Amino acid sequence: MSKGRKIILAGGSGFLGRALAAQLVGAGDEVVVLTRRPSARIGALRTAFWDGQTKGAWCAELEGAHAVINLAGRSVDCRYTPLNRRLILESRLCSTRILALAIKDTATPPKYWVNAASATIYADTRGAAPANTEADGVIGEGLSVDVCQAWEAEFHRWTLPETKQVCLRVAITLGVDGGAMVPLMRLAKLGLGGKQGSGQQWVSWLHVDDFCGIVCAVIDGQLKGSLYNCASPHPVKNIDFMRAVRRAVGGFGQRFGLPIPKFLLKIGAWMIRTETELILKSRKVAPQNLIVAGYRFQYEALEDGLCSIAKA
Ligand SMILES: NC(=O)c1ccc[n+]([C@@H]2O[C@H](COP(=O)([O-])OP(=O)(O)OC[C@H]3O[C@@H](n4cnc5c(N)ncnc54)[C@H](OP(=O)(O)O)[C@@H]3O)[C@@H](O)[C@H]2O)c1
């Protein structure tokens, strides 16, 4: 059935945006991607130039749109130098702020404004401690948490009477075309797919099809809340996560998986200019609001999710 709605994807040229755009276009929606690189081709998608900071001709695209989905932000897969810290924070705050101002200017405002946020807002949660829910989760500390808090605060600062605002705390998302799976599968194929650090840290994960499913359920009016932890209901320990990755890649990588101790991870992260926090933080998150709302995950079990990715 053709839906024919206009959906704006700010920062929609990245991993999550491309997957979501494909799903929306497949359902008959018109998608416009706001990008800082208008000459870059994003499939057959229509693009509009923005800088993520200031108003411009792009604002007219929001007029009468059904939904604005904000996925813009400098990647956190980098060294946390002072410059990168500033870019990580500012790209999220500025894009959120300028979208709010643009929505305020519309005569026919979008019905929905969905902002990506991150499940890394919760504290490092180890062992048998309960998983963090939206209602009872413990907020953590440190750079990433500070960014997440400021990002959400900026989003909630705005009152837009005709636009439903929904914040998605997204867990590490697994898919074929980007995100964490690409380097992890590469490592596993090389025989380096053993546990990372102690292997006891929890990994909360989400299949990219469920990310798309959740956004679609929000903008279709099936999910009526304003905050959702977007993670599979079954977080796993890193040792089990990596075992499942090895099984999914098969062959040499399945038979041989060298564990990587913390000190080697630190050296490796420094060499490839990233941070170990992405791997070593223990992330235990429960999608309580999605479960209560009756959202049906396409991939609840890690093995099924990884199998679909490995086969693709
Ligand atoms: N993927 C995950 O596992 C995951 C998990 C939790 C949260 N998230 C959050 O979800 C959002 C989308 O994730 P993703 O994986 O799709 O990220 P991505 O692949 O890095 O895409 C993000 C997009 O943001 C735009 N961007 C980058 N720097 C920017 C800046 N300084 N100002 C404005 N826009 C900028 C880029 O678009 P242009 O270059 O075209 O402008 C880029 O394509 C991000 O905010 C991310 O933090 C992702």
C-alpha cells in the first residue's frame, strides 16, 4: 500500500539513515535527506543541502512533512581528542536546535519529530544487576554520557504543540552496510574474534531492521510514547556475543578466535584512532517501553540477527 507521506531524514546519508530510507521508500513514502554533501549520491534519494547549524532553503522541505527523523551527528568512532569531543557534541546539539527552529517556522508542522539518542546514556552495568529501563535506569557518567544528556536536554527544551516528539535511545545496531558489524566480522574472519577484555561486559544490541521497524511504528502511530530504549530484549555478554559472531562468519574464523586482552585493545584502538569504551563499557539495557507497547521484534535472539547479516 502506498503511503505517500513526506519524511525528512536529517543526517540520513549514514548507516541508519540509508536503511530507514530504503524501508520508507519501499512503503511508498517520499524521502528527503538533509546532508552537508548534496553532490553525494545516496541511491536515488532526493537530497537537500543543510549545514546542520543554520536555516536555509532546506527549511521549506519541512512544510507539511509527515515526520522529521534526526540522525545527524559526527561519528563517535574516533579518538576523543578535544576537537573531536567538541564536534561530537556540537553536531548533535546544533542539528537538534536548528530542526526545532525550522519546525517552529512551518505553517503546517510535521506530525512527528524523532531524534536519535543513545543507550550509552546508562551507567556501566555489570553482572546480575538489573538491565536499565526507561523508568528505572541509572544514568552513567563520563564524556559519552554527558553528550547523551546534553543531546536529550536540547531535544526536550522545545515545545512544539502540533508535533509529537519521540526520543530513541538506540543500542549498538547491527547491519550489513555499516555500524559495528563490519569491523567485528572482519576481525573474526582473521581469527581475532575471541572475547574482548574480560568478555564479561554486557552488549546490548539491535538489528537494523528493528531500528527501522521501531521508527516506522512511531510514525505510523502504533507507538505512542515519547521515549524508547531501542535494544533487543536479550543483551548478551561480550564472550557470548563474540562466539555468535564467530559462528556467523564460519570457516577459519569460527574454528579460531584469539581473545584480545584489554591492553592490546588499548594499543589497537590507538592505532586505528578510536576508543576502547565502545567495546569495553558494559551496556545492559531493557526495551521496557517497547515491550509494554507490544512492539514485536524481528530479531530478538542474537544468533538469528547475526545469521541474517552474515547471509546478506
Ligand atoms: N549506529 C549505531 O549503532 C548507533 C547507536 C546509537 C546511536 N546512534 C546514533 O544514531 C545517529 C545515526 O547513526 P548512524 O550509525 O547512521 O551514523 P553515521 O553513519 O555516522 O551517519 C550520521 C550522519 O550524520 C551526518 N553528520 C556527520 N557529522 C555531522 C556534523 N558535524 N553536522 C551535521 N551532520 C553530521 C552525516 O551526514 P552528511 O555527511 O551527509 O551530512 C552522517 O551520514 C547518530 O547520531 C548516532 O550517534 C547510532
